[in-house]
Amino acid sequence: MILQALHDYYQRKQADPEEALPPFGFEWKEIPFIIEIDADGNLVQIEDTREGAGRKKTARAFLVPRAVKKTSGIATNLLWDNAEYVLAIPRKVKKGQKKPDPERVLQQHEAFARCIDELPDNAQGDAGVRAVLAFLEMLDCRQLIRSPLWKELRLNPNLSFRLQGDSDLVCQRPEVKATIERLAEAAADSRDKGICLITGEERGISRLHPAIKGVWGAQTSGANIISFNLDAFRSWGKAQGGNAPVGERPAFAYTTALNHLLRKDSPQRLQVGDSSTVFWAEKATDMETAIVDIFGEPKKDDPDRNTEKVAALFKAIDHGRYVRDDADIRFHVLGLAPNAARIAVRFWKVTTVGELAEHIARHFEDIRIEQGGRQPEYLPLFRLLVATATQGKAENIQPNLAGETLRAILDGAPYPRTLLAAAIQRIRAEREVTYPRAALIKGCLNRAARLSNPDNMEELTVSLDPDNTNPGYRLGRLFAVLEKIQEEANPGLNATIRDRYYGSASSTPVAVFPTLIKLSKHHLSKLDNKGREINFERLLGEIIDAIGDFPANLSLEDQGRFAIGYYHQRQDFFKKREPESKPQGENP
């Protein structure tokens, strides 16, 4: 089903001339340097296609014949390759590295020239191909050494050819391109036949599928979703791709589509922990690119983009757009993770745009909580996840947690309990209830309550809820008040009761709170503002009266409510309000 959906996406893109993906037998490849030659094969110039500065230079991508799978043997690409193959220039190596064998480099170059020379007669008659063969015949490295780009060429970059006066590469000239497509079709038809799992038709079966690139943590040379390289993986005497038969052309289509979705700066790709996640639909819809803006980390030069996109999503739902226009469009979500030379499917979801929009909106409603003035109203998923990680580093996010959380959001299902546990664990370790952690905990608790018993749910509010009588929530509020009293009694204090007692107060209240309340009486006596003292005493009384006896311990969920109560009460203290010099009800 995954391969079929990717194959269909390729066909959809091919039907749009403005967004067409490479035709069968071709791929987009970054080519840093173009060798421009005249009709006689004389070197005109070497063009640097890179843009940017320093090490951040990026080469322009060109449509070239599909790359062969490089092995320990000699395997050349047609009309493009690295400098060793194209120009017989041994690459420059760092100190201590093994130098390339000059004889092997020469063999690589000969293979490159032979591959072009073996093209059919109709391609051999093309002026561009004739010029390339002439250039290779009279190749003079002394001329290349004089080039200002010689040092760059020694680094073994990819190269291709362009005929003087043309705007396209030689491999893109009409007759050459048509020949390459025919050769690719002929090669596919020559394969052993079988019923393709994608199309259901009898086709030449792909032995080795093209590599998938762009999955975070996988090999830079690419990895595979379908791969059989050990006897233990084979059945009925089938070898390699024969164990999961996919035609050459469908295999090209699904891998090309997936590589397109995974490409650098793709608007349909989101990195969530160790999962590289891509999104696409059966028809064009704004939701394909909106998800990355909604869940991704905002760019530094556009910090409000995330908030604007989420606001736009809510507006679209309110106006019925996703019900009226795109609601029934089928939508796909694929999460991939590295696994040695293979790619593991972390999760796969098929839904509709309308359902997806509702679930995303529900997620942001669930995690919405009062925040400081400089905090974003809508938190990206990345910010939520790193809030649960040691030292706030992405590499420390628990394995599988990112994928499970995203799946819960897209399914409208309960968040993983490990997410709640991770947030509470980080609070206890760092003794800090941050905005992202509070948002996560609120979302976990509210969603679990709503889905387990929709008719009788306990809803944690966005801001302080004085009517919430849950012991965990009340104890969190009480702890925040006791800390505030300590801070006002001792201005400039470096450490508060939170630094010493938060962990035990939130898990075993009976062991800590009697001591803290006794300590607060001492702190209250130090306040100069008697009106403030009376207000604190009244607030303490209101909170404690609803608690009764202090519990011996709190469950994980009540520890979460403790954190929310603490966070709400702290935020309420920070709100701007008129200075209080006298207790409520006292005449001036």
C-alpha cells in the first residue's frame, strides 16, 4: 500500500508539466562543474554552478541519466560522473589516507568514454555526443591544470558536459534523452518477468531497487526499503528483488517520488526525533505543505510563521473550508527511520484532509495553556519533544517517542503514556515546570480523560482554575504559594523550596508539606506588607481546606496535575495587576 501510494504520487506529479519529476531513466543530480566544449570538442570553459559562500556553497541540480549503483568494481554513469571517471584526475586525499591507484583511475576514465562510445547510432549522430567523444579523445590535463578551478577538480566533484551555445546539458539534448529513455525501457523489459506488486501487471522485475536518500541517520549513499541480501531473507529460491517483485519502472517511480519528498528543504518533510516524516495527498492541497509549517521549528528569520499557520488552520476549519473543498482528499503520512543499510517504516497512516485538519486542531486545543508574553502561542512539535529530553537536545529524545506522539496527533488518539512520564521526569530532574512541559502534561491528561469517558471528563483549563478540587492540582497550587511567600520574604534568594523539595512534594506530599507549611509561617512573619500577609494567609486557607489530609503518594497522573497546578498558580502571580497594599475588603 505504501509503494502504491508513492507510485500514484509520482504519476500525479508527472501529469503536471510545472511539477514533473524525472522521467524513467533520469534523476536530478547536483553537478558543481559543467565542462563547456565547442562542436570540435575543444574546451571553452569550466562553469562553476555553485551558489553561496565558503563551505555552504550549493551546486545547481541538473536532469541526468540515473546513477548506477557504485560498488567496489568500476561502474560508470552516462555523460556525467566524478572527476576520476570524466577527466582521469586522481582525487586529492588527506594526509594518512590511501592515494588512488593511477592505473585504476585510467580504467575508470576508459570505462566512461566506452559507455558513451557504445550508444546507439542515432545518439552517436548527435552533435553534442560527437563533441564529448572528441574532447575525451584529445583530453590534455595540462590545459586543466591551468584552470583556476583545478584545486576544486582535485576534490573529485561531479561533472557533466554542455555544447557551446546550448542551455541544456548534452545528456538533455532531445535525441540523446530519447535514446536514454529507450535504453532504460529495453533494460527493464530484459529482466526476469513477474507480477508486479504495485501495478498487478507482468513486468520485468527490478533486482535492486534505487537507493532512498534523505532519511536522517541513514547512510549518505542511500538505503533501501526493499532489500534481500542474505539467504535467511529469501523464499522459494528467489534472489534479491524477486522476493518482493516490483517492476523496474514502478520501482523507479516510487523511489523517485520518495526521494523527492525527502529532498533537502522539502516543504513536505518533517524531522521528528529520529523519524523522517513525509506527507502527500492524492490531489493537490495546501495541507501537503501546511503540516511542516504547523509542526516544524519556525525559522529564525520568520519566527511567527508557525503561529500564523496554526491560526490559518483554525480559521479554515471554522469557515468550513476543509469540509467543503478538500475534506475527502486522501492523505498519506509516512515515518521512516534508519536501520543500518535499510530503512525501517516507523509509522504509516492513510486519512483524509478533513479528518487530519480536525485532529491537528484538537491537538493544539489540548496543549493550549497560559504562556509568558514572549512565548509562542502554538508550540511546534519539536519544542514539545526536546522539553522531555536530557539537556534539551534532540539526540536525547527517547527512541520511538517522536513517532508515537506524531501518530497520536494525526490519529486523534491518546498521547503515549511515556510522553507524560518523560515530561514529569524532566521536571523532577531539573526542578522546573516550563511552558512546553506544562502544555504537554495538560494535553496528555485532558486527552486521556476525554477519550476514556467523554460524558464525565475532568478538564484542565488554560489558566488558573480556583474551582479544581483535585488533590494533585491543589497541592501544586499550594507549593507555588509557599514558594512565592518565601521569595517575597527573602528578596534575591538564589534557591527556593522548589530546588530542594519539588520532587518529594509532587510524589509523597505527606512527607514534605507539614514542614513547608510550618516554614511558611516564619516567612510570612518577615513580610513588611501586612495586607500582603493577610492575602497570602487567606489563599493558603482556601487551598488547604479543599485538600484535607495530605496524600501519602501521588500517581503519575496526579503528579502531572501537581505540575499544572503549580504552573497555573505561578503564572497567575506573574500577571500584571494593581499593587495590593491592603487585604481585600479592608477600607483605606
